Amino acid sequence: MTHRIRLRRPWTREIFCDGQSVHRAERMDVPDTSGASEVPTGDGVPGQAKRPEYHAIYRRHFNCPTGLEDGDQVSIEIDPEPNQRFVVRLNDQEIAANDLVGLTVETAREAIRLPLPKPLLGQNQIEIELRSDEASRPPRCVSEVAVRIDAAV
């Protein structure tokens, strides 16, 4: 049996351009349906290079699910997989990354499952870092994120 705990809110998002914070951390939901129009782009970014690299970091805390039994598999599910470069961290440890440089982005991507190390802490922090090199569009997390528990058989 599979159980999913959606991690919709509260997340914080902070946006950076070439490593410099350009938008303070703010609370939001994931999937992120907000517009990024308030984020400075182009000439509004101090020290911007010709082709700036934007990245956004989404962070959220969650408690360890209760009632876990030996053999239960706990993972983070991201649906669909982000169509940009990303890094996922749990408690400051990288658990997944991809680099789409030079690849054609597919229009429909499948969900990804990222197994979590055992045992989980009582309180955990997930961090999703997304990268974009398009000055007009800082990246947004438009995927649904959930803790997935697959019960031992």
C-alpha cells in the first residue's frame, strides 16, 4: 500500500542571480503559481553579466511520518520531474541532482522518486534548488512535491 503526504505549504522561496540574492525569501505554496514579475531582471540586477544565471531555492520543514514499520520505504516524489537543472537536499545533504545542459527538454516528464535515508530525523528540511539561464524567467517549482510511503509487503 502507498500513502502520499503532499507538501503544499508553507514553503519559502529565495531567488538569486549569479549567486547574489535579488529577491528576499518569501512564503508560498508548491506548486508555485505565483508570477515572478516582481523579480528584477535585465538592467535591474546589480553586477549582472551578459547572460545571467538565475536560481531559486525552495525550502520546507516536515516531521517524520509516524507509524513507520521496518521495511517501509520513504521517498520524496516530485511530479512531474523539473524540466530545468535541479538539486534536491534533505537536511543539507544532496539526495538528487540533474544537469540538463545541452539536452532537449521534454514536454511531458514523469514523476521522480528520491529514496530518503533511514532513519529520518524528527524534523527534516527539504530544499529544492532550480537553475535557469533565461534572464526573462527566473525558475519556479511548478511540480507537486510529496512524501511517499510504500508499505513493506
